[in-house]
Amino acid sequence: MRENRCGKADKKQTKKDEKGREKRREDLTEKTLEIVLFFCRFFCIIEKWWSICGVGGEKMAYVINDDCISCGACEAECPSEAISEGDGKFVIDADKCTDCGSCADVCPVGAPSQE
């Protein structure tokens, strides 16, 4: 606690200091989140560009084999909306697939696999 001229604790000033510290902490947390989101979006764009230009190695799109039971779990989980319902099973659009593996992680029968 801060002391005033008389040597007594200044409670009002201490509360102001605490509020100021809390506000700075909140601002820092918001700024950190903004920075993380910026870089996340930036690298997502770069990864997409690399795959289009063929930089950084060949990416393999996932495919869904005949074990598919058409439950739709993979379609709901796909962040790039590359999965749609086909004839008797779901199919993955290789041009949209970002090779994230989300579909394989949620499939109860393990139907999605890399080409």
C-alpha cells in the first residue's frame, strides 16, 4: 500500500493502482489475442498460397473409402467445406481439401485417409 505524507496507507490510491493494473492486464490480453489471430489468418493464407503454387512440398488431399457409413460427422467437422454427400458415401473435393485431418479424427469407422 502507498503511504501518504503522514505515513498512513492511502486506500483510495491503492484501489486506483489496482484498477489501473487490471485494465492494463485486460488490454494486454486483448492485444495478444489480436496478434495471435492475425498470425493465424496470415499463415492460413500463406499455406493456401503455397499449396496453389506448389511451394513447400506436395499436399495430399484426403479421400473417403468404401467403409463410409454416411453418418455426416466428417462433413460437419471440415473447416474448408470440402466434404459433401455423394452416391452412398461422402466425397472430398481435392481442390478444397487443406489436408488438416479433421475428417479422419472424427470418423467413427476411419473412412477418410490420405491419397
